[in-house]
Amino acid sequence: MLKSLLSTALIEGMSLVLLTTKFGLMSTKRQFNYKIGDRVAERPKIHAVFATRSESIERIKQYRTQRYGEVVGINYKRNSRGNCQRFLLVKWDHLNTATEHSVARICPVSELERLTNNTIVPGE
């Protein structure tokens, strides 16, 4: 099976990272590779908050600003199933200390506009 999987990947020109788990082989492809010193941004989120009071709208606005920072470290942790996950230590521009975030919540600054255009909800 592994031989057929590899030959199919090579024929289609795909790059695969093969991982072995206790359940067998699994393939995954990283969307972004991060290095220490890379400029990153918080990945865009879909906001579905409906507020009518001006106090509520102002309260929501203060949490909707875009954060930018720099990768200062990379950590690996195991989840409850035993799989290894990557976390980035990010020093945000507006904070003095680094905070840890899953790579799923972070994107390179160069990709932010493309991801934002793919995330925007019509009417927002």
C-alpha cells in the first residue's frame, strides 16, 4: 500500500510528509513553514456578532484589531491522542512578552490579504 501511495504522489507531483501513527501511515502537508524571525499576523476570523446597542458595538470593536508580530520560538506538544502539534511563540508588536499560539491561528504577513479575501463574509 505504501508503495502505491508513493507512486501515486510522485505521478501527480504532490509533496507528502509521511507520518507513522499507531493506526498506520498518514500523510499531511504543511500550509506554511515558519522560522524564528518570520513576520506573522493573526489569521483572519469570521465574525458573526449582531449588536444593536452602541455600547456593545464599541466593546466588540476593541477586540477586532489585527495583530502583527515576530516568531521568537517554536514548541512541539502532544495532544490527548498523542499526536505532535506545533505551537509558535510570537512576540506581538503591542506586547512586551511572547505568547504561545497554534500554527492554525497564525499566518505569514505576506499571505494575510489573500486569506482575508477568502474569509470575508458578504455584507460585513
